[in-house]
Amino acid sequence: MTPTLVPHHPARDWAEIQERMLVPLYEAVYDRLAVGVRSRVLGLGCGSGLALLMAAARGASVTGVDRDHARVELARERLPEGVTVGGRVPADAGPYDVVTAFEATDALGAELAAITRSAQSGAAVVLASAGPPERCAAEPVLRVGARLADRSPAGRPDLDGLVARAGLRPEGSGRVACPFGYADGSSAVRGLLSTGAFDEAVRATDLAQVEKEIEEALAPYVRADGTVWMPNVFRYVIARVP
């Protein structure tokens, strides 16, 4: 694998490399919920807007929220005119009938409870995260970030607990294969760095050291042609607003 030679632009790397890895998850959820022209979708942690763009292409009315200003700016560039994307949920944009958090964390709890109060009764709430570690090839690579930051690896969010604490009614769940595939090692390093999983490690050491150790951890997933392929499974849960 060759060293990473391109500038480090996390938000753009997320939009151009990493975000597309979750397309199978977005499609599976939208198909299951029949998202279409009558849907009003709120995306929490919408990133640079790919999931919203896919919902809009189905005819849905979409709104996005993300705390990462750089990702929000990219989402505004790619989404249709008139779509609202920002750092907080607009007070007058609801009611929603589909709320998604495709990268849910345990910290989402209070925000989720507040947001779903603006959703209509019966609205679907979708929470998702990476599946069991033993079914995610990216897991050993992500542990590099925790080791360099001198902390324990982050656990999976308790999706079912989030549903319960938000007062939602569980409806079902599913698992989706979301392999991480990259054209080469450099793209893989850039894509993985863009997830934010290595931010603490970069602060604790330096970017060059983190890149080097990610490259070494990726070695088992490099194919003969130089491409990188990492099978992963993501889990999602669907709940309803009472």
C-alpha cells in the first residue's frame, strides 16, 4: 500500500468515498417503509446528505440535521433547492412520518425523545449502527483508533434501549450487508479517517502515525489488484411513535 499523499479533508472524503458504503442500508430501510411521494423524512446525523438525496429521488420531502458544519455545507450543495439542512431541527418543518438516525449513538437519547414529540402518531423511527463485531471486518481496523488514543474500544449503541427510553413502540429490525470497498489503500485510509473514529488518535499522536497504522491494519483486506474489500453487516431497528 502506498502512503496517503492527498490533503486530509474529512468532510469531503466522507462525501466522496465513505458515505456510499451505507447505500444498501438506506435502500433496505426505504424499501421496507415504502418511502415515496407522501413521505416527510427527517434525517438525524444526515452527514453530507446522500440518504436524504435518495429519499428525495423517491419523491419524499426531506429535512436534514447534522452537527458537522462542513458536512452540512456539502449536503446543501448536492440536495435540491428548497431542502432544509442545518445544525438543528427547524421548528416549522414537521410533522414527520419517517425519522432516521443511520449512525445512531447512545448520546442520541434525549434529542430523539424531543424530536419524536414533533412527529405524527404512527411515524416510523429508524435507528441503525454497525452490527456484531464478529460480522464486521472493519472492527479490527477501528480498534487502531482506540489503541492510539489510549482508550477502550467504543461499544455498539443500544438501539433497543434508545427506543425504550424515547417511549417508542418497537416494530421490527433487520440486518444489511454493507461492505466497505475501496479502489486502493490510499482511498481506504482517507475514507476511514473521515468517519471520525480516529479523531482522538490523531490528536493523541499525529496524522502520519495514524495513517501508517491504519494501512498496516488494512493489509489482510487488500486484494491482489490493490483494491480493499471489507465485509460488514449493519443492524437497524424500526419503532413507531405512539
